Amino acid sequence: MSHSVSDIDARLSGRLDDNLAGRLPDAATVAAADARARHWHSPEPGRLRPGSPEHKRAVCRMFEETFNPYKPSVIPWPKLDAEALGRITSLPIWDIAVQTEGKARLRMAAYAATIQDPEMRETIARNGWEENRHKEVLSRLVAAYDIKLAPEPEYVQPRDPEWAYLVTGFSECVDSFFAFGLFEMARRSGFFPTELTDTFEPVIQEECRHILLFANWLAWHRANMPLWRRPWFELRVWAVWAFLGWERVGLAKTVDGSGKEQKQDNNFTVTGAKSVSAEDYTLADIIDLCLAENDRRFAGYDTRLLRPTTMPALARFARFFLRAPNRMAPPATPAAG
């Protein structure tokens, strides 16, 4: 099974090489790929019952057919003026962002190798390949702007692939929800120059595809596991949420205490919010923008596919108690697509 994961890596890398051949794609090609990555509807008729063969086929086809064939080595990183470069290089997220993508790739590949169903195995392995591409994008970005990174740790094969995949998937659901809003906030404020947000936009949308896949894999996995396994699996899901909550509380204390510590995983949400929201945005403003961006990024995909629901539900619950004016209400102009 691990051999099939390696085959996927080689096939996708070869596909990029064949399509791009080291050259910058023209504007029409980029626009067409971006549109395909954001808009997809399954030809399967009727309701897509979670766990059914039709549901699985739709999920796997969605992930394959919305693949965006950008190649990190040919991304034209824009030249930045001194002020913009200073803002980018001062963000305390680059070390952990690169490391998180490296861990995600390994965890997804490890879990994919345990899946018996060949279609879903290939899809999860493809997700892992895309995580590795994110790592390469980030690595090339920090190289382009001479951002110094701490030495990367050794990436260790997970002893429990299912647990590692659950932690990674739910982490991405949490962090992507906030990243959607913070990225749009940075775009509106000019914290990131327009050329840089346009360049990085496909990576942000790709995270939307990743958590869409995770939400539907979770429903498919639950529906197809033996009934005797369900109680233990649901306990594991609750344990993952408890772990992530503990992790982020510990993370907040670490950041608040020193301002520099980055020893824990997935601190983009905490440190990114502190860095990008320098203007006088209220918590209500940020929640409203995250909700609006979350809805916008999912809007182009077949509505019969399940969406991640926990973070939007928690955000709406919190927003109910925040009576601040909604300054973020006007819909964002899509950066692309």
C-alpha cells in the first residue's frame, strides 16, 4: 500500500512537469485552473447519502477534478518595497507553518497507506502530496524574501496513523476557518501587497478543498465502520478536540508570556491574529469576516457535499453574545475565481 502512495507522488509531480515544463503558464491557463479549483458539481443524481458508493465517488472526483496544477518552482514571487518586506519578514509564523505542512504530509501518507478502499486511499494520498507542495511553496517564499528559519525537526512516522490524521484534519478545520478571515483582513488592509495575496491565493483555496475532503471522509468513514468500533472512534474524536483545545490554551499562554515562543504546533491562528489585526478590529468584526469568507470559499462546491460545521457553529454561538456593530458585513470581492 505504501507503494501506491509513492506512485501518486511520482504521478502528480510528473503531471506538473509535463503541463508546465518549467515555464510560467499564461494568464488564460491560470484563470481556467483557478475556476476549476473553486467550482465543482457532481454528475451523481439525487442525494449523496454519506458513506454510500455515490458519496465516495463524488468526494474522490471532486478532489481530483479540482486539482490546481500550479508548480512552486515557477511561482513569480513579486518584488516588495522595504516597508512591505519588513511586515512580511516580521510575522512569527513561518517556522511553524513550514513544519506543520511537513508533518501533515507525513501523517496523511501514513494514514492513506492503511486504507483498504483504493479510491479513498489515492485521494488521501493526493491530499498528502498537496500538503508537501504547500511546504515547498512556503519554503520558496521564505527563500525569496530571505526569511530566516529555525532548523526543521526530524519528521517522525506516526505510531498511530488514524489518530495523527484526525489531529491533522481537525486542526486544519480550525486553523483554516480563521485563516480565511485573516487572509482577507490582510488583503483589505494592505498588510500583504496585492501582488503577494494574488500569488498566495491558490494555496488558501486549496486549504478549503482539504477540509471539504476531511469532512466528507469523516462521514464516509463513520458510515462504513463496524458498529462495534463506533463508540471507540467517537471517543477518539472527542479526545482529539480536547487535545486541540488544550494545545491552543497552552499556546496562548506561551505567546502571551514571552511573545517569541513557537514550540507548539499550529500556532498560526494565535500569532497570525495578533500580527495581522493591528487595526482596531473587535472580536465581533473578526468573527463576521471569518464566517463570510468561510461561506464564500465553499460556495462553488456541490452543496450535497458536507462542510465542516464545528467552527462555524461555535463562531455563530460566540457572535450571538457580541453586540458590537458589524463593520465587516460587506462581502469581500473575490481575489480570484
